[in-house]
Amino acid sequence: MSPAPPSALKRRLSKGSPSPKTLKLDESVAALPSILTAIRELEEKIQCQTEKLQRCETEVEKLRLMVEKVEAEKIAPEVAADAVVLDIPFIEGGNLKSTSNLVCLSIDFHVPQIRDIFRIKRMNSNTSSVVIIKFYTPTDRNRTLRAFSNYRRRTKSAVSLSVVCIEGTLSIFESLAAATRKILQETIRLRRAGKLVSVFTLRGAVYARVNKGSPAIKIYKQNDLQKFC
């Protein structure tokens, strides 16, 4: 028998040997475990970094609350016996102490003795006039605030100024730092515009409710109010 020609031998050899595509597939399959391992390691690193970030955010929040507490305690001795009254119009020759007494009597509350009562200058034409009442003790201040709160809760209405022949109503709150007082005034403006249902202060901060069933939202700065506009 004559030997097979070189071309036929080449064809047989090529049929029995793996193709380049097969070699590449085999290499990819062999590398799959290491690829999966690398993916798992990357996922673990991402998870670790996420947990660290969450812990950092928690620590930042704790520090922020601590700063707020320190600030509140720092100003508390100065204003613990003070109250802020909004919306008493300026009347030439008017007596703020008499006005305060008459309004308190109109809600069946005998106002405690006060050390001083005065009006502070408005920052601009858009802010309501602010009256500061300085009581002798924080207890007297708190009793007064509670009396006004109970009246509003009982009658479902604000305290009227009609007893002193003035149209409108007034609002009374615990005394606040100047910057917080501006936040309070803007928050009250939004309440009157129907954007909020209630506004109150607690431990030197301003809170608001969007509707009766919603939780109170703490207003940290004026920019926080933009979401209600």
C-alpha cells in the first residue's frame, strides 16, 4: 500500500487535534473558580466598607445630637424663664403688661408676676412683631405656656386679642435663640398659609406637623422649610 499523501495526513491530524476555539473555552472554564473568588472578595470588601460608612453616619448623628444638647444647655439658664409672644400689633402708647394681663384673664388664667415685658425690633417687614416676657421663675413661665396650650386644645381655636380691642390672635412660645426665633416665625407663616397644621417649640427647638396624624418634624434650619412650600 502506498503511503497517504501529505495533504491527507494533514487533514487527519487536524481532525484529531483541538481547535483554537476549544482551547480558549477550556482556558475560560479553568479560570472561572478564580474569577468567582475575586468577585466574592470584592463583594466582601464592599460590604465591609458599607458597614463602616453606616457606623460613621451613626457616630456623626450622635455627635450632632450632643452638640445640640450642649447648645441647648448653654442657653437654657438665660431663657428658661422667658417666653416669646408673636403678633401683638404695635399701638402707640399701648401698655404691654396690661395687654398681657387682660389676655390671660380672657382665658381664665391669672398671670404670674413678671419681671419685664418688652418688644424687640422687627428684622424686616415680613416678620411679625415679637414681644419678650421675662418671668421670675421657669415654673411661672411653664404654667403660663400650659394655660395657653390647654385653652387652644379645649376651644380648638387660637387666643384672640379682641379683649384689648385688637383684631387677630396671638401665639406664645418658650424663649428661643435669635436664629431659632426666625425659624419659628417662618414656620408660623407656613402654618397660616395652610402648608402646616401645627407648630410648637420644645427644649429650644422648633417642630411642625404637616397633618394631624403625622409625626412632628424638627426644623433645624430655615432651608428645611422649603419642602413645605
